[in-house]
Amino acid sequence: MPTLWSARTRLEDIKAAGNRVYDLVIIGGGITGAGIARECALRGLTFCLLDKNDFAFGTSSRSSKLFHGGLRYLASGEFGLVRESTSERNWLRCHFPNLVRPLGFVYPAYKKGKSRPLRVWLAVKLYDLLSEWFSEYKNYRKSRIFKAAFVEEFEPALTGEDPELGKIIMAGFYYDTNCDDARITVEIIKESLDYSGGNSTALNYTRVNGYLKNASGRVNGVLVKDELSRRIFEVSGRCVVSAAGIWTDEVLAAADYGEPRIYPTKGVHIVVPAERLGNQNAFSLISLDDRRFFFVLRRGRISIIGTTDTAYYPESKNLDEPWCSKEDCDYLLRTVNRMFPHAMLTYDDIISTYAGIRPLIRQEGAKHESDVSRRHEIFQTTDGVVAITGGKSTIHRLMAEDLLFYLVENKFLRQFAKPEFSRRGYSKQPFKVGLTRKEFDQIAAEKGLLETAHPEQIEYIYTQFGRGGIEILEEIKKNLEVGRPLLEGYPHCAAEVNYILEYENASKLIDVLSRRTEALWMIWHYKQPVLAEAVAAIMSSYYSWSKERKTAEIEAYLTHVYNNVRFLKQ
């Protein structure tokens, strides 16, 4: 049984947070902060995780939905980063199989340009070697090299020629993985709380407004404002850590550190029906505009196209609300329509879009946003706030491990209580909710649950919730009505929403539809009002919302939906 974790107990959790002294106070509830929480819990440390928005609100819910090694980083000689990323990717795929799933990539080689046959061959073979070299966790399958005629056969929708690079001569084929980035973040936090046995806390919608200091001027806590109840409270800890991503400079502004560290770049994705595009796998494409790489990713019934990579300095200084613009969309569609000529995608084919901001580290000499390294960095302010930023979601565990060892080595924390806690790689353990489909079906069959829902709905529940999906199916078995789709043609049901509200601390409608599920970007924008009304009705009953609160939640969510596609109306 999962540990109960509901917004119903929010005020009790806030009270508990104000009455304890934690080993770590973690600012930032994205995948990096979640990874730090898990490292703490597994190694016998307590934590209080705080985020001014919802968990995974920022980059951790707006990525390309990949855990990958970064094949393109080989060209810049970042072999260490690729090695780290691929080995972490393989561990995640082995121990989180329902949420981290193999995805085949086609990497075309052309007659001209940099992506020539020998270069592509060397890249995919080196990618294999770095992924498995002295690694316990192996690749899903070996990479392969396909002739152009075979590429045309298994990907007939792809044109065989680039206007500048010439014809496709051959293609490398390799595997990375797709994922639901926000769900993984939430599952990591849930597991961290479970391992902590009630001694740690995770709170969303809690803004850090300042720092507490001891007599010697060292930071030993934070001053927090609950954005929902407007209460002000203090949280004390032996160490305060910033894992705030793109908000790092903002978080450190109140500490003794004035040097800007973050170089924010915007990445945009557009979502279209897979049948319109016709791709069977994922592709690495080269933009016709600026010759940089981006992806076309098959994801069941939809395909994700992206990402862009542009400097982001909004006039409003608001990092919370990046949106896809007409220029962003046109940039992606120009190349896709040239390489998939039968698709001829238009704005009418766009299911949704989403935009995120990468927390890259400022780097002297980088000529283009894509040239900025994805390595992570740990540093501290003079008054004792330790920050980690940069990196990739794929290596969140490694980043968190590096941070904890930094804290111990620099005397912010005591030595780990047990010898095994001091071992590198100790946290490469299976996730509690992670199950293979065979294991899931076996448990479901023993409990008589396989006939409670449609096979496609069961597949969805398994993929998104793993072991937690058994609980959802058990509720449906007791009452078939809660298993009925809330929106025709889609798998979401009341039993799923009930599970989220009980175990995943979702305070707002947008938390459920944007980060606990992928409904925000997987469902056509014009169908969203029906689903929003149905889910808001369940939440209203669960939380005893007033009519005004329910209406406000629906309006806020649909405004977000509209902003994602507002350029379509222009």
C-alpha cells in the first residue's frame, strides 16, 4: 500500500515542518530536488522539500519526455557526460520499466554535411560502447546500421533527401527511452517520504521568502509563505540546499551571493496525431533554418516535435510562464513538412504545445544556446546555502549523490550513519512502484482485476502508475462506475483521480491534469473543457470546494490550455 499523501492534511504537514529540525531543507521540487530527497531518505537523513509552485512545475514537466544519453554531445567531446547519462538511463529502464520505456531512434546519414555515413556509424557504435562499458545495467538492444532502401521500407513517410545535405545514404538505429517526467518526479518524492517513515516533509505552493541565520551568520533555515493559506512559518535545518533550477538566481538573491549563474533557454514542443505524421520511431532531424538537431518522437497515438533552443529573457522577468509562439511552431513545422512531405502539417493538426526553460549554466565562449554544456555544478554562498544547477533530468540521481557527498566532505553534514550509506551508487535500487508488464498482469490476475477495465485502459493504468495501478483497478472492481472514462476516447477515470488525490498531494485542478497525468498536452485543446469539468467535480467533492472555488479552478486551467495554443487563434 502506498503512503497516504494528500492535500487534505496540508495544514498538519505545515505545522509539523515548523516544529522539526531537518538534516536538509531542499528548495525546489523538480526532479533534482526530488532526487536529493530520495538520496536523503535512503541514506538515513531527514529532509523538508519546498516548492513555490507545484512539484515538477518547471522544466521537470516540460521536457522532451526522454531519459537519454545525448548522442549529439559526442560531437563536442563530452564523453563523460554521455557515459554518465547512458548508464543512469539504463538503470532507470531496468528499475522503473513502466515509466521508463525503450524508444527506437533513427539517425539518418546524408551525402553531404556533418552527418555523413562514417560519422553516424562511429557515433552509434561509440554510444553503445559508452553505455555498457563496465556497467551493471546494459542497453535495451544493440545499435544497428540500415541501408537507405531499408529505411525507406520501415519508415515510408520519411523523405530520402535533405535540400542541402542531399540523399540519405544510410541510418544508425539505436535505443533511448521515453518517460513521463512529471510523474517520475512525483513518484520519487512519494518514495522518499515512504522511506523516511514520517520523519520528512514535502510541501508544494510554499515560497521561500528569506533565510534564518545562527549567531555566526550561517544559514540554518528558511522563512516560508504558504501560497494557499497565506500563513508564514519557519523551517529549520542543518543545511539549506537550492535545487531551484531556472529560479536559482532568484532563490540565491536573498543569500550572500550576487553573481548570476543561470543562462535560461526556452524549449518548445508541439504535439500532433502520430497517424498524420506517419513516423513509426523517433528521429533526429536537422533544422532547415539553423542546422541544429531536434527530435520527432513517437508516443503511442501522438508524436512530439521539438525542441527549440533559444535564449529566454522575458521583459516581465517571469520564468513561470513560457509559451509557444507562432515563430517557434513555424520553425519546427518547416523542417518536419520537408522531411515528411505527405504529412503537410498545419495548425489544424496541433493537439497542443508546451514550453519549458532549461537551467543552463552561464558559459563563456558558447556561440549558440545548443553549445552550452549540460553538465551540473555545485557551489555555495558565503553564508552557507549550497546550490546545485545545470545537468540533465536523466542524471538526477547522480547529481543528488554528488551533492550529498559534497555536503559531507565540506562539513555541512555529519558522516553517514551506516558504512553502506557512504557507498557510491547505493541509491541505484529498484523503485517500489516499478513493475514489468508481466509482473503487473500476474498480480492483477491473482486479484481478479484484469476484467475490470478495457485492455487499453489497463495498459494506461499500468504505464502511468505501476504497482499503484493495482490499487486503482481494485477500486474499479468494487464499483465499475468509477472506471468509466471521463472523456470519451481517453482512459482517464474517477478511480484514477481518487488515487491521485489520496496519494499524490494535488491541491489544484491543473496539478492533476498537467503533472499527475499528461492530459494537458495529450488531449485536443478543444476537448479540454469537458474533462476539466468532470475532474473538478470529483475534486470539489473530495476537498469540499465552494462553487466559486470550483469555477475558479476550471477557469485557471482552461486559461493555461488557451495560452499554449493562443497563436493558433491569431
